[in-house]
Amino acid sequence: MQMASFTGFLRTILIILLVWYGVKILMRLFAPYFVRYMSKKVEERFGGQFQQQQQDRNRPKEGETVIDKIPEQRRTSDKKVGEYVDYEEID
């Protein structure tokens, strides 16, 4: 059985601290890029779901009548509406 030396213990603690602070420094450098990448992915996912919902809303349901275009109603007034009847007022 081997005994752990005090210098080996200090070296292990020093390595752990260096790795810990190294990871913190690297995260400060790369975190903005990582967050930007993840936000773009989430935006694409939600944008795709939104477009799919819009397409589902525009799709008619089974048995539903859909009118795409309402025809223009031409209102032509005919001057010959009827005969003019002259009337007299009776007292």
C-alpha cells in the first residue's frame, strides 16, 4: 500500500483549481456564441410551428364550404322602374 504525499495532494488540488478556472474563462469566451446559436435554433423551431399553425388554420375542415372569391355584384339602376301614377288626395 502506498502513502499519499503532501506534494501529490497539493498538485491534485492545483490541477483541479486550474481546470476549474480554465473552464470559467473558456465559458466567458464561448458562452455568447453558444447562447446566440441556441436562440437561433429555438427561433427556427418556434417559427416553423407558427407557420404550421397558420397553414392549419387556413386549411378548410372536412365538409366545410369555402368561398375563395366573392363575385362582384353589379348594381345597375334601371330608369324604368315602373309607371308613374298621378294621384289625387281625397278629403
